[in-house]
Amino acid sequence: MHEVELCISEMRAFFATGTTGQVDWRKEQLRTLRKGLEANEKQLLAALYEDLGKSDFEGWATELGVVYAEIDNHLKHLDRWTAKKRVRSSLLSFPSKSYTIAQPLGVVLVMSPWNYPLQLTLAPMISAMAAGNCVIVKPSRYSTHTSAAIEELLLKLFPSHYIATFQGGSEMNQQLLSYRFDHIFFTGSPSVGKVVMQSAAQTLTPITLELGGKSPVIVEADCNLALAARRIIWGKCLNAGQTCVAPDYLLVEKTAFEPLVEELKRAISKMYGSDPLHSPDLPHIINQKHFNRLLSLFEDGNLLYGGQIEPKTLQIAPTIITDVKPDSALMTDEIFGPILPVLTYDTFDQAFSFVAQREHPLALYLFSNNKDHQNRVVTSLIYGGGCINDTVMQLSNPHLPFGGVSNSGMGSYHAHKGFETFSHTKSILESRTWLEMKVRYAPFRGKLRLIKRLFS
């Protein structure tokens, strides 16, 4: 029997014992995970630095801190989330009571990417654990140090029949996807997401896809341009732009273009100094392949600011590019780097239409004081989530669900949504036996008027 097949078999046997269904036991496992993370913080932060050049501050704030918040949120609400939910019964079923219960799915697979290798592996795993499942995690082969640290940690904390890690590249992905799981959770690119979806379809396995796309920022002239620039550069340069919800391009009202560009330059200088490549706070690109891909994007417009590179450390300084063609690679592919294309528009309707006619983004950000425009962006444009007068901070709220739409993903997680993703909501009706409503039984002659009244 193959190692993966044996692991799944052992997990199914363990799940069948009912142990994972016990809420107190689930809480104990979540506390064990938190203690393990706390005890290994130094090693985990060092691994994130090796893979992506993240400072301890950024590694904690964007990875460990998010994971701790997820654990705490699940622990706080798990009793309520797992409790029976009473639902009103209808006259048709009188006398009876109706309710729903959240039931674990079984054995689930979590496939994570390299850009936030700790957070995007453990956050969905936490929801799966809280929901009462056994979990196989498949971290990215590109974030080698963090993936190894995760495997070592989970091996120390949990038995392999409950939580298991499988390392490797595309061959391991294909091998895992050849088996039937009760849910597959994938975070990555739309192209790989299609492969996952095709594989899951063979066994009718439900999936959650957290993908990416071109997340726009619309900047109106009436906003606080200095504040907007600071928040845009922060969101863009976080993890050197290797963030699925990073601002991918700017749509700037034409009258605000020049003053905003000056504020963007000032924000870059304040955060990373006059020589960003020597800033301890600027992470590096994950590998040579992605570094080269980003350099090729420089050709799709005119370099307005930045553009310095350091091939030895795979670093790219925050870069602003203008005169970009809408059909260039810079505007059709997700950038995933510290390169910011800037386009202008004359009217808000032009900016609105530009976004509406493209693929649904994972995130959208609007800087504006116009309440009507804010309302139109929130209610009429289709995208995963976003901010008004900020960037990326929607992910800082552990109570907000996270997920994309269509090309940017399907399904969502974080907090209660994560618990729901890895649970089945089962509906139950308990019918009483002390009274019988005979209207439902044949013969039906003369009962039509009564049944209509019962349905009303």
C-alpha cells in the first residue's frame, strides 16, 4: 500500500472512532498547536526569513499573529458553533421540532502556497481541526525552510493518523489528488486551481479554491493623497508584493496623478530609505524563476520610479511604472512583486467600467470621500473583499470571512466561515407521535383547500 493511501486509511479508521467529534478534544488539539507554535516561534520566524527575507516583525504580524488569532477565535466560539441550532417547524410537520447540527466531513486535504507558507497552511488547517476532521497538509516546495519547519512541528505535536504532512512538487500534488478526500482546500494560482478542480470532479469531492488576480486600487482626487500613498505602498510592498490581495494596479483620477506620484515616492523613501535594496524591511523574491519573470514586466511600460535590482539577493526596489497598455502582461497577469502600474481616468464611470469589464478580482480598494462612489463600489462591483480608504487590512480582522469570486476563487474561510467550510450542516426533524396530521395521506379528495392553507 502506498504511503499516502496508508495514511488516509489510518485517518479514516481514527475518524471512525468518533474521537475527533468530541468538542473538548478538538479544543485540546488547538491549544496544543498554539503552545507548539509559541515554543517554536524563533525557528519559524528564522525559516520565514530564509525563504522570503521577512523581518521578525513582518513574519509575526502577517503569519504567526494571524494564526494565533484564528486559534483564539475558534476556541472562543467553538461551543456555540457546534451546538444544535433550533429552526422553526412548519404547520405541515406539526407536532415536531427541527434543528441543524454541524458534522465533521472526515479526512481533508489542505494544499498551501509559498508566499505566506505558515499562515496559509495553518489557518485552514485550524478550521479543519476545529470542525473535527483529520487533515493532510501539502506545503509548497518553494518555501523549503518553512515547509520543513511546519512538518517537523506537526510531527512532534500530533500523531500521523490525525495530522500528516506530505512534501514534494507537482508529482506529489498529482498523487494526493488521485485519492478521494472529503474536502480539498487549495490556495494558489488560477491555472493550478483548474487542475485541482478537474481532479476533484472525478470523485465529486467538494473544494475550496483561494486564488488571486488583478486587485485594483481606485484613487479619487478628493481623498487624502498622502495617507492613500502610504497605505498603498505598505500594502504593495508587504512581503515584497508577493501577496494575493496586494494592490496590483492603480486607477488614478487624472487631476490627482502628479501629486499622488510624489506622495508615493515620499512614502517609499520614508519606509525603505533612499536605497531600498539595503533596507532590512524589504523582503526578497522567492526564487530566480519569479525574479526573472518580474524583470520581464519592466518592458511593458515606462519606468517612473525605482527599478533597482539586486540579483544576488533576489530583491527588487519598489517600482512605479506608467504608460502601461491594458493588454500587456503587466495588466493581464497577477504581478506578485513590488511593481506598481499606474493608469489614469477622467471620470469615475470610466474607472468603474474598467474594473467591471475584467475578471472578478480577489480584492478591490477605493480611496475616496464620495459616499455615492463608495456605495457603488461596495454594492455593484463583484470581487472577493476589500477596503475603503485602506489596503489589505481586511485580513487583519479575524471575524471577516475571506474568499474570491469566479476566477479569483470559490468558497471562503476564516473564523466561522472556516468552520462551516470543513463541516456539513445536517438538518433534522424530530416528529412527535402523540398526534397525527392525516391530511398528507391518500385519499386526497376534499383536502386541497386545507393543504393550501397549511402551506401559506
